[in-house]
Amino acid sequence: MALTLIVIVSGVLWVRPAPAQNTAGQSAFTAQQYLLGPGDQLRVIVFGQQDLSGDFEIDGTGLLSLPLIGKIRVGGNTLAEAESTIIEELKPDYLKDPHVSLQVLNYRPFYIIGEVQAPGSYPYVNGMTVLEAVAIAGGFTYRAKESRMKIIRATDSTRQKNTVSPGTVVFPGDVIEIPERFF
């Protein structure tokens, strides 16, 4: 009996839990892999060119309107890709060797619908979970089905609803749905 117990205990000590996985198939949000989209506010810095630098918002079609070069498509690009695009637009006609830096000032909002006190759009908070998003929206109503929360990822072109847990990380532009329970 004692030998069996030792084997069981030692077996438990060697078991390592699998890394936590988000049920919506997404890992934690990182700025390097973030895809820019409508509503994001950017600070564009063109070094040595104060007139070309400033704060700009990506419009509903994914375009960014900048001095001299006009509208350029940055929606769907990472920050690094958008920087390269701006450099390429400035290089041939306006500046000999442009150096550009981009910062996201404000991410686009997330949306929450269904059985929360105040459904609507809210400013994105980095590292926010679904439960924290519900708290921002005033909490659950008495009819909320808390065990079947769903999310539609802004980056998912199929717009598929995925069932998620309260600890699932929310990204900018996501739509969270809290369904109604019937009993």
C-alpha cells in the first residue's frame, strides 16, 4: 500500500499542466502582431520633419491621410508594415532618407452586446479579459447565461462566434456576446 502511494504521488509530481489556451484560438495580444484597423489613432513621427509628423486616425476604409503623400492604406498591416509603407511613399519624391516611427495612441473600441447592463462600444484596455469587459459594461443582467459567453474576433474574416471563458483575452475591435438564459 505504501509503495503504491509513493508511485502515485511521484507520478503526480512529474505531470506538467499544458499551457493555457484560449478557446477562441488566440494568444495574448502583442503590439508587434497587432493589425491596424478603422478607428485606431496613430502618432506618426517623421524624424527631422515636424510638419509631416502628428496624430492621425485610420478611417473606416483602412486609409490614413498624411501630409504630402495623401491617403495610404495601412488597415490590415502591422505597425512595422505601415512604417515601411510610409517610408516608401516619402522616399522617391519628398525625402532622401526618411526615418519614420509609429505609435498606437488609442486602439479601436471593443463591443459588447446581450445581457449586460449597458451594451455598446467601449475604449479598449490592454490585457482586458471578457469578465473585465462585462464589468466595464455594468455587469451581467439577471438573465445572463454566464457559462456561454461568445466572442467574434475582429481579425476573423469568417466572423465566427466562439464560446469563451471569463478569462479569455479581448482584442481591439472584438464583439462580445452575452446570451440570455431561459430558466
